[in-house]
Amino acid sequence: MNDGAAKRVKVTQTGSPIRRPKVQRETLIGLGLNKMNRSRILEDTPAVRGMIAKVRHMVRVEEVE
């Protein structure tokens, strides 16, 4: 199918950044998320996975073909 193509993940914001630490708010912005229920499709890299891990309680992650 698409061998050699980078894997991608769909990240959807499910939690509000209100009353969250500044680091978590900045991480959501770094992922391209700024409002509830917004989604972004990102490359599945260690850097992106690390950012997702910081805000795992506020996002939903799905594998994308």
C-alpha cells in the first residue's frame, strides 16, 4: 500500500486547557490544538508522541492510514 510513507496519527482535543498548567496549554498549542473537539493529523514521531504523553488526559489519539 503506502510502504515507506510515515505513519500518521489523528489527535483530537477532548479536554479544556482552562486551569491547567502553562506547560500543558503550550503543548496543546504546539500540537496545533486550541479549541475543544478540534483534530489535527500529525506525523507519528517520537517528538509528537512525547507531546501527546504530556497532555494524554486532554486528547484522543487514533491511527490514520
